Amino acid sequence: MGPLIDAYNAVGSPDWRTQLQGSITSADALAAHLPVDRDAVAAVARVYPLRIPRPFLRLIRSPQDSFWRQAVPDPAELADSGASPDPSEEDRQSPVDHLVHRYPDRVVLLISNRCALYCRFCMRKRRVGRPVNIDWPQIRQAVAYIGACPGVREVILSGGDPLLRKDEQLAETLAALRRLPQIEIIRIHTRIPAVLPERVTAALVEVLKQFGPLYVNLHFNHAEEITPAAAAACSRLADAGIPLGSQSVLLKGVNNRVATMRALMRRLAAVRVRPYALHHPDPVAGTTHFRVPLAQGLQIMRSLRGHISGLCVPHYMADLPAGGGKVPLLPDYWRRQGGHVEVMNYEGRLFQYPDV
Ligand code: SF4
């Protein structure tokens, strides 16, 4: 790495690494802090890894709260073995290792298998935390694949969490992508500001600033996750001119109430994160206890539109089985009635709308 990267590292803080190393990763350690069934947690963690960083652990109050539901292994994870680990068939749409090519103009590059928190609802449970080495020859091979696809204009860095890569590795990957003339947009999907905000160092921000246009989509599922530290991490990114969006997942027992969802979307906008997507939970093995009916998601969406600022209303998305891709799901606001169109407003009142 060159002097530019050395400079990045010189200003970087090691605090986030210390935080990460001090994370809870075993049933014994978790039982020392929370009233869990140690053996039950151990049984789940043998199948789906456990990691909770200390700052996130301190937010957990009871088994009913959103932090517990998202972070603490639950025996229900082992009860849906009939479900597919990859229902949207990402692996089938992977022409080279660690890359998903589903749509004509964009690809997902999975540059990390690690996360600061192993979310119990993760749609990539089959990958995250696994001892799969993503080595740099593989990433270079994936970048070479992208270079050979002239129709690809956007690359989404995902994982795992891409921001668990070292600054210099991120810089190397971003630089390699920027050398491809057809790449217009780079997007990073990360949960880091919610779970390990100390990782958003000045050095990291400096790296990201070099490679715009770059969009960062953050993952928050509950307004209480936007702690002062998380909000400060968002500010560091936004102050650097990096557009921030959010993607949340609709999760039973976490955010499937109207008031909870409204609070989350408003709080995101207040910290300069534009609500972008609300994902309906996929039927992924180990996560189906988080699923809610589509009708409930549509009802929540109806409760957002018109009731809170349009800036705060995300797209409600379902990822179709068998690689069908993501589609928006919308409440029915209109119908044709004889010779006219009848439209329902946000209060549920019907209006006749003049059509041509
Ligand atoms: S941070 Fe993202 S990729 Fe990692 S476990 Fe959570 S949802 Fe999955």
C-alpha cells in the first residue's frame, strides 16, 4: 500500500478493533451478562454464529426488546430446517465467487463474511460468520468479471459487512472498481453505524470520500438503535458529502407496529438518512420466526403514507423466490368503478378521480 493508505491508517482509531475483539461470542460469555438458557444459546450458536459487540449488549434490557430479539440466539432458529438457506437463489446467480449478478446493470460484490453483530434474522445466514476466506485473488477475479460486463454500471459492496474490511482493503477494492470506465455508482450496504459506530473513523471517511459517487445504505430496524453514537457516525458520513439511505427489515417483535415504524422512519430522516427500503423478511432457514404476513406490511405502509413526511416513506420490497428479484409492494389506493376511477386517500376516504 502506498503513502496515501499509510496516512489513512495513521489517523485511524484502534478503538473499534478493541470493541470488536471484546464482543460476546460464546454462550458462556452471554450468560454472564443476560438471563439466557446457556445450553440453548450454545446449541443455536453451533449452527449460526453469535457475536454481540459490547455497546450493543448494553442496549439490551429484556427478552421483549428489539435489541434482544435481533441479537440473542433463539431456539426458534433451529426449528425451521425445512426452509431454504437461500430462497432468493443468490448462489445460483453467482457467476464467480462472492459476486451476485441478477440484474442487467448492477452486481453485488460480497467482500466480507464477517459482521460486528450477527443479526438473528439475517438473509445471508448461510454465509455470515462462516470460516470462508474471501481472499484478494478472488476479489480481483470478481472485479475482472465486472470489467468484462460493459452493461454493469453499479456495484453494491455487501457481505457480511464490507466496513469490517480494513481501510486499505476497502481502498484497494474501491480503486479497482473506479478504474473500470463503465462503473458510475458504487453503493455500500452496512450495519456498522448501528452496531459498531466507532468503526466510522475519520480515516474511513477519508477513504470513502476518494471514490464517489458513492452511496452508503445503512441498516437500522428500530429508532432506539439510533443512539447518540450511531447518529454521530451518520453525521461523519453525511458531513463528508456521502449520500445516506436506509434499508430496514420488517421483523416480528422488533418493528411490526405502526408507531414503531413511524418512529424509526422519522428518526432516520432526522439524522440525514433517507429511508429507502423496507424489506419484507425472506423465508430464510433460521429466520422464519421473524416473518409477518404481507397484509401486515401493507397495512404499515398505508399507515406511513400521508401520515408522516413523504421523505420518511420507504419502498416496501419483497425479494421473489427462485431469483425473481426485488419488487415493490404497494397498498391498493385506487380501482376503476364503471366509467371513473375511485381513489382512497391516506384517511381512507374515497374520491372520484378524473381520468382521461
Ligand atoms: S450485519 Fe447485515 S449481513 Fe451481517 S448479520 Fe446483520 S443483517 Fe446479516
